[in-house]
Amino acid sequence: MIDLHELINNPSREALATWLAEEDQTKVEQLWEAAGRCKSETIGDSVWLRGIIELSNICERDCLYCGIRCSNRKVDRYDLTETQVLAAADFAWKERYGSLVIQSGERTGTDFVKRITKLVRTIKHQTNNTLGITLSCGAQPLETYREWYQAGAHRYLLRIESSNPNLFAKLHPSDGRHGYTTRLQALKNLKKIGYQTGTGVMIGLPGQSVFDLADDLLFFKELDIDMVGMGPYLEHKDTPLFALRDQLIPQDKRLILTLKMISLLRLIMKDINIAATTALQAIDPLGRERAVLAGANIIMPNMTVPQFRPNYQIYNNKPGINEDAELSKSKLERNLAEMGIKIAWDEWGDSLHHQKRT
Ligand code: 5AD
């Protein structure tokens, strides 16, 4: 049996990187199992669901990896109407998801800010305060985060993308708007306001080493983060980073690397929420379920109306673009049942880590 005590009690960069590079299948499976057990013992073995609404693919940012970057003129831009968002929220509520996520391309401007505030308030009201709301609308000023928090959002997701400032710089334009420090400060502001704060990274990026990934795990711990969503980097042909595709490890290896990242994170941060992300499902139809067995405890089924799904392709071959919310839900339920994974219905599924921290 593998001994993980040292790693758990005193995680070092070297030990984490060694695990990430581990190729012995038996050992890797033991790691996944140990992390799965750790999750069951700490927070139980059910998964919590958050229905996700992709509010708009209009984005002011130009990240070099992302299919909906503002320079990509091939994308049909959309903005859901209030009625469409409220209908999705109603679906989440009636289907007993417990929580929803509103995600959007990053936008500034008072109209956008006020619109989110109003949506959050209305959804809270419409569901008698019973539906938890997570926002994922990019790096925003502190006052905006505060306004949305006061309106009723209590969780926020903002990925750091890579905790290595040099690698981060290679993934973003150097125009001052996309700075690493701005993003880091945004995460700190979210925590200060009181949000359950989530971040994450992409795994298998060109030029990324296992040491970078080990540093990402230590970054989450250092920042004392409440939730993490991380997934494999996936190519999008209409982005500048596509030019570096020859440098990538194969997608199946990116999947394994992501599962290892999830397991190691579970072992070093036992009580946080960890998402099994959609990008895993793009590589393996059961990728999310495998992540749950390896230590993740959150899944975010898509609730965006089918009409707009093809336009929210942050990477190529995003799964579920021909499905509606009903079908995404029933397929997920079937997969989870097949793998013996239970769902905790009607619960907010707050981060235990956040409860202890505050
Ligand atoms: N591959 C994988 N993940 C991506 N994201 C954006 N583009 C890609 C891509 N090509 C992720 C980023 C972002 C989240 C919403 O989607 O990490 O934070």
C-alpha cells in the first residue's frame, strides 16, 4: 500500500510533482482510491449539483486559449433574456438542484452589473431564498462583488488559470487589462466580502510542468480557498494558443493528470468543494464520474437552452451542445447511478471549509 501520511501532513512541491509524474498504474489507482475515501470520510460520498446557466458569450477579454475571446469573429454573440434566465432558475429549483451558477463572458459597465444584481434578487425572491446562487462573471471591482453579494449571491468562481505569473502572462494579452495581480486581488476581495471563494487552473497547457501544477495546488492551500474547479486544457482552433498544439501531451494523458490533481488536492485540502468539470467529459463521457470517485464532490449540469449552446464553446467539442437541460440531467443521473454515486438533492452544498474558516 502507498503511504500518504507525509504528503498529507506536510505537502512539498517535490512530493506533489513526483505524484503528478507517476506512471505506475497501480499506484495512481491507489491514489485515486485514497482520495475518494478521504472525501467520503470528510464530507460524505454524495455529489452536489449546481445547474449552470451560460448567461452570455459576449466577452471583453481576449484570453489566448478561449473560444469566446472577443477577437474571435466567428462566434455568434448572444445574451439570454431575463425570462430565459428565470425559466432556467425555475428548472433548477423544481428539479431540486439546490443551487445554480450564473456564468458569463467578462463584462464591465453599469448595465451589466445592475442586470446581474436584479437577476440574483429576482431568483432569490422567486425561490423563497431556497436556491443557492454562485456567480462566475470574471474579475470585477470590489464594489461590484459587494453589490452582488448583498443581492444574495454567496459563492463566486474565478479561476487564476495558472498560479505561475510567467505562464499566466503567456496565456493572456499584455495590455494591462489581463494582469495576474488584478486577478489575484479579485480573489482576495471575494474572500474579504464573505463569498465562498472558488478558483482553479487549466491542466496540460503548453509549457506547463508538473512543478507548475504542484505550485497550483500549494497556491490553493496558501490562499485558503473554499472551492476549486479545474480541468484539462482543450484546444480551440480559432484561438492563438492553437498554434502551440504540437507541444501538448495527448488528451487522455491530460485527463489522467487532472484526476491526479483532484486527488492530491482532496488529500491536502480535505474539506473544500472540488468540481468535476465539463472539460473532463469532453475527453471521456464518464470523465466527471471518474473525477468524483477520485475526490471531487460537485457537478454542474448545463441548463443553457440548446439554441445557444453551440455559441458557448470555450474549447472545441464541448459536450452536450445538442441537449436541453432535461436531457443533460437525465444522462448525468444515469451515469452517476451506473457508477454507484449518490446525489444530494435540494441542498446548497456549502463548502465545509468555508464554514470552519468563518
Ligand atoms: N480549455 C479548457 N478550459 C478553458 N477555459 C477557457 N478556455 C478553455 C480551453 N480552451 C476555462 C477557463 C475559464 C473557464 C470558464 O473555462 O479556465 O476560467
